[in-house]
Amino acid sequence: MVIHSICGKDEYSLLKVKHRELGTIKLCFECWEVERGNQNLLPSCSGDCDGCRY
């Protein structure tokens, strides 16, 4: 089991993301939505793949 980087939940289904201030961390979906809304999440690749283009 993995411990959540922000809210401390113990879960198996955490999302691995690159955070603007914290680096690579694990988040639950609820915190992912908040951090995404605050524009704290960075693309997980160099930006040349179709998944990173908005």
C-alpha cells in the first residue's frame, strides 16, 4: 500500500503525477482535481505526445 503525498490516505489506486513544488508524488483523484485546478501539476512527458496536448 502507498501513502498519499498530500492528504495521507493509504490506497492502492493513487495517481503518480509531477507537482510544480513537490516533484513526483502520488495523489488520490480528489486531490488531483484540486491540484490540477490550482495549476500545480506538470506534464509527465516532454510535451511532444498527444496525451499532453490540451
